[in-house]
Amino acid sequence: TIKGWVNTRRDHGKIVFIDLRDRTGVVQVVCTEAAKDLRSEFVVSVTGLVKARPEKLINKNLPTGTIEIEAQEIEVISQSEELPFDMGKEVLDVELPTLLDYRALTLRHPRVQAIFKVQEVVIDAFRQALKARDFMEFQAPCITPAVAEGGAEVFRVQYFEHEAYLSQSPQLYKSLLVGDFERVFSVNKIFRAEPSVTTRHLTEVVSLDAEFGFIESWLDVLEMQEYVVRFIFGQVEKKCAKELELYGATLPKLADKIPHIKLREAQEIIYKRTGRDCRQEKDLSPEDEREICRWSRQERGSDLVFVSHFITKEKPFYICPDPEDPTYVLSVDLIGRGVEWSSGGQRLNDYQQILKNAKEWGVKEEDVELYLQSFRYGVPPLGGFALGAERMTMHILGLKNIREASLFPRDMERIDVRLNR
RNA sequence: GGGGCUGUAGCGCAGUUGGUUAGCGCGUCUCCCUGUCACGGAGAAGGUCGCGGGUUCGAGUCCCGUCAGCCCCGCCA
């Protein structure tokens, strides 16, 4: 007896073929006319005999193509309504809004499922990589007391008779915890109320965060980041060959060492290559990021490139300025395939300096009280980084829109269903 | 917030310089088929062309407005 969903039905009159699907794959069931009433996505229980197919009837395109099941009895367990689109195609031919409007159904398609198998491996590999380096996993809070960092917009929530916010980053908590556990990481949801309607932004994101103490320099953070990314790629390559093939995807090519350049060097390179002068800009634009990726690929043989030394004033108060030139910070973004994959850097660990910076940045002491407490009682030099799980998944598979890489994407216009209907 | 593009059957699309009955593929329904595996064959149903207004003898097509969607830019520790 085998139970599963009807993938497709091929009716030949006296003989009917059913492709039966369950979590392990698809197998062909040979039925009599009794199967005439079965439709796509019906859940059925088939009792019958597993038989080897005659040589001529072997389907080489199907992993189970050498066998088939001769049905003796078929019981319908659950019926399905008529499908809104064709699920039998190798590639679901629907537009993004349809893909998401029918999410419960589209997630049954093997090519859609592949996305989330890759994502699972990415997240699992992140955990493995850090546990192997003696990091401890922690659960970050989602409700936070105040907006401690400028920058990204935050969601406000009613918290009894008080106001609270949804966490836009576990940053302060993971840094704080370095004072307690030395090496920590978390896999957690973060929330951003940016009014951004783009192919790479979501309001609810899975963030892969790591932070550790006793670093000799910010380069230790960069190395740890590189180790983790390489480990993740290795696991995806090993465990997701089938999924990568479905998308014709290849993992980013990495040089022996991922090249690393400073923001100003990157801008100089872009100026020399394109004549576009962005040397005074405070950050790389999307086009700049694409150009620097082209450079990295051509000149250094690497699809990924670290860009460091962003402008101190543009970064949060806790980032460590470069002692050699405090205009720039010891923070680093990992850029690949034209977009940002992760960002990290060295943080301040000197209590007085953090206090001073907080004041300068306009951060109220009382809003970061718990964070500051940690640094009053001794914290080693520290740093860390964060990767976006959806962005990694998206760019590993070459998806066009990040919403495809989120099971239930939230954006300005959608929470499960479209908000403007 | 700025710009570009799109909106035609359940889904994906075509529709010429404005012209009389708006098409195609898939899916759905009926019938035929014992070897298909995206089965095949015959037939059928299914549309106020996003919505509102205008120009015109006549609008899916042109104009204005509006709503929705997609993409780019901006915003984005």
C-alpha cells in the first residue's frame, strides 16, 4: 500500500496511468478504468504490486522509471478542487502574484520545493559551521524596548500600556552575549519597515547572526565570515546537487582567498573602469556593486568580494573606527553577484568610547541600558557578521525576486494575501 | 518618494493603420483509445478586454482620470 497525491493522470481508456507523488518522489501506478475519476492533487491510497517494467517501457527520466505499481485497489482519501493552473509542468508558468496568491499549492511543485531545501541546507550549514568553532546558539528577542540605531525604519507594536518595537537586528544582544558566552550565533527573524518595493527587500527576514570575542583584529571577523560562507557553499554543493541542477545554478566561484578592498579603492576601480565618478559617495550604489563584482570576477577570479572601511558617520554607534583613520570603520560587506550577501565588522568594546559615541550619534543611554551594562563589566575586543538567509538562497539559485526565496514573504503590499484588494 | 512598463477566459499569452462574430496554448467538461510518462485524437463550455469618463458612425486598440501589478532608482546596522 502506498499513499500520496495524484500528480498527473494519463487516461488510455481501458488502462489509466497515475503518477503518484509523496515526500520521497514520484512513481507510476497502472490502473484500470476505476481510476477514471481521479484528478490532480487527490490524495489516494493505492494497494497493489510493485513490478519491474519490461525493458521497452523503462522511463529513464524518472528515478523510479524501472518499476511501476499495478493497482488492485484505490481509495480516495481526500479530493481536490480544480487547479487554478497547470502543476504538471517542469517549470510553473505563473507570475509572481499568482505564485504567492496560491502559496499553499505552489509549494507542492518540485521546483519550488527545491528553493526551500537549499534554504534549509544553508541554515543548517551555518549552524554546523559555527558549532564546529565552538559558538553557542541563542534565541534573540523580537520585542525590543527602543529604537537604538538610526537607519532602518522599525515596526512599532502596542505593548500593554507601553510602546515597543520589533527587532530589526539582534546586534546589541549578540554583542552583549559575547561578554557572557564568548562565542554566540543565532538564526532569527528580523523586521524592517523600510518603504522599499524592490526585488531584494522583505519586511520579515531570516537573519544568520554570529559574534565572537578575543579577536586580534577585524581581519579575524573577515576570516570567520569567509570560513562560514565557504562551509555553506560546500554543504549546498554536496547536498543540493539535484536542486542546483533544476535551476541550472552553479555556486559562486571563489578564489583561494576572497579578495578584499576598501570602499575608496572600490570607487577608484569603478572610476578607472567606467569613468563614472562615485569617489565622493558614502556607499556603493547597486550599479557600483555590480561593477565591482565584474572586476572581482575578471581580475581576481572570485564571484565574491569583501568591501571594507565604510564611512564612520554612516554606520551605527557601536562599530569600531579604524585607528589609522577614524573617518572609516572596520566594517566589511561581502558582495557577490551584484548584491550584498553579508555585513560585519569589529565593534567597540571600550565602555567610555561606546558612551561617547552613543552621545554623538544621538542614542539615548537609557535606550541601550542593558547593552551598556555588559561593557561596564569587561568585554574583550569583539566582532561579528550577519547573513540574510533569503538573499543567500536567492543568489545561489539565481532567483529574480527575493519573494520566491521566502515561504510566506511579507512586503509592503502583502501579508499572506494582498493588502490592497 | 521619482521614473518606465503592463492589465484581454482559471493560468500563460496574441490581437495589424480604430472596423462589424476578440483569438492561441495549457487547464476544465463530454466522447474515443491497453503502454503512456508534458500521452494522443474528436468536440464543448468559459470574456462587459481592470474600472470610470471622453474622442469617433464605430474603441481591446486613441486621449484623460483612477485602481492594481511588475521592473529600475532612491530609502535600506
